[in-house]
Amino acid sequence: MEKNEIILRTKDLTKKYGNHVVVDNLAIEIKKGEVFGLLGPNGAGKSTTMNMICNIVSPTLGSVEFMGKDFRKNRKELCRHLGFIPQDLAIHGNLKAWENVELFTSLYGIRGHELRERIDESLDYVGLSEKKNDYAKTFSGGMKRRLNIACAIGHHPDLLIFDEPTVGIDPQSRNFILEKIKESNKNGATIIYTSHYMEEVEAICDRIAIMDNGKIIAIGTSDELKKLVVDDISTVTLEEVFLTITGKKLRDY
């Protein structure tokens, strides 16, 4: 795929639980090579959207197109190009760090010497090489988050989805993860990043979509979103934009 070509597209993506609409007719396009941010309060529908994109949750209506193909119809093929870092940790505490990476990387058919190389490469990338033989249950919250990332990158995915990866961790670990996301993007990965931390999204994302009550209510670069509120963007913050558009303070959630 050429840079700026659409790598992922959702059409009328909707999820209902009974009469409750969690995601409402979502239509977004992600360009190859960009860092796309999904900004919204807890309960906005961000995680449900990511789970539908990854085909973990089936949509009530709509579809996801990834690399030009319907994801549900080509799931086995397309999953090889996708790495998902969920909000809830997907690691096994009773396995060592390297065993966790081995477990997830081997799911993609990687074996033998190549698998061992990928394990070492992934752990080195997240700064856990010296902890490779330690059990995951002994790790701090920040280290567990980093191991979670290592488990998702061993198969060299083209698209990485980070669903609120810095929730509940210390500032040093947060900064480390944000730098690694920028490095992954520099190395060619397309990134989708969900958060309710305004400063994170503004720091790393090329484009930002503001989501509330299951809907995308604004989308653009940080400067474009600010221009929706004032002409002189130097006088307004992204948080003020969010408050103006939604009538809510993001930090209240």
C-alpha cells in the first residue's frame, strides 16, 4: 500500500445492547502511516469501537474494511497485519516475560529461530530484556503495560491499535510508551490511539476524532479542531475545544 492510502475504513459501524446504542453509525478512514487519535470520555464507545475493528465484538450493523478487504470475511489473513494492545492487560501472570511473548507471537505461525529472534527483539524494544526470565505477576503496572505491547508486536503488524495503554501507570512509564508509539510509527506502522488524556493525543497524533455518546462529533488535526472554536488557535487549548463541542469537561470522566 502507498503512504496516505486508506488502510482502514469503517462504514455505518454500530453496536447495540438491547435498546442501548454504544456505537452509532461510525464512519472513519485511517490513512496508511498516520497516527490517528480517538479522544473521548470513559463510556464514549472507544473500546467497543476498537473491539469491533479487531473483530473481537461483532457489530450490530456496518462493516470494517482493512487493507482493502472486508475484515470479517478475511479475518485469518488480515489478523496477521494487525496488532492490538487492549485496555485490559492480555498477559499471563504465571508465565515468564519471554513465555508471554512466545505465546502470542507463535499464534501467527512463527517458529524456531525466527520466533526466538522476535521474542528478544520485542522485549528489547519495550526495555524488558533484563526481565525476560521474570514472571509477569511480579512486574509493576508500567512493566505489565510494556509487556502487553511486546506481545502485540512480535509478528510485525502494519497497524497497531492502542486502547488507552497508559491508564493507571506512572509518568515515566507513560512517557516511555508514548515514545515507543512514535518510534513504531517512524518505523512504518500505522497507529490508532484511544485515550481520554488530552495531552497524549495532542502530542502524538496526526489527526484526532472526538467521540461522545457513540458518535464522532468532530475530526481533524489539532489545529483544525481548534479553528472550529476560534480563528486564533494560539488562544485555545484542545481541552477547551472538547468542552465547547461536547459541553463536557473531559477530566470529569
